[in-house]
Amino acid sequence: MKSTEPACQYELKAARDAMEVIQGKWRVPIVISLTYGKKRFGEIHRDIPDISPKMLSQELKALEENKLITRTLYDSMPVTVEYALTPLGMSLRELLNELRNWGKYFRNEIIGQL
């Protein structure tokens, strides 16, 4: 098979699309945090203490734009905002499980030998 075949090009584009959506240091940890249920900004920040509030806000907006999470405002005093995974975001669970399994394998095979 040649890499210029339509099937190969389609697979490459699909993989690139997926990587664009979950790229970066923080998006996967945010999605993992939200797999445990709806959370407010502070709860997500407590799950991922190394992220700055500004970066968390930017990443939440990007995940919302890509329809992986929803942002719900509640009319209360003070205003309450909750974040949750959409069905599209929940569809990442299997991928994240496989990524975690591969990470364990990688740590054992490579990092464990350093």
C-alpha cells in the first residue's frame, strides 16, 4: 500500500484531527477529571493543582468549542458554573483507558530501565 492512497490519507487526517482536540499538557487531565462527574472550576483546579487558573480557563473554553464539555450557568448567588463531559467527550473514555495502559507499559519498558 502506498501512503498516498485515499484510505491512508483519511486515516492520517482523522488521527491529526483527534490529536488537535486533545493536544497539550492539560486537556487530557481535564477530561479525565470530568469523567468522574460534573465539576465546578475550583474542583477541577484541585484535581490538577499544577495548572494556573488562566490556563484552566483557556483549556476549558477550547474543550467547550470542540464540543467535548458543556458549561452550565446556574442563576444563584454567587453564580454557579458547572462543567461536564458531553457524549462526544465521554466517547474518549476508551481511548484514555488505552492511553493509560500504554503509559504503564511505557514506564515499565523504558522509564523503568533508565
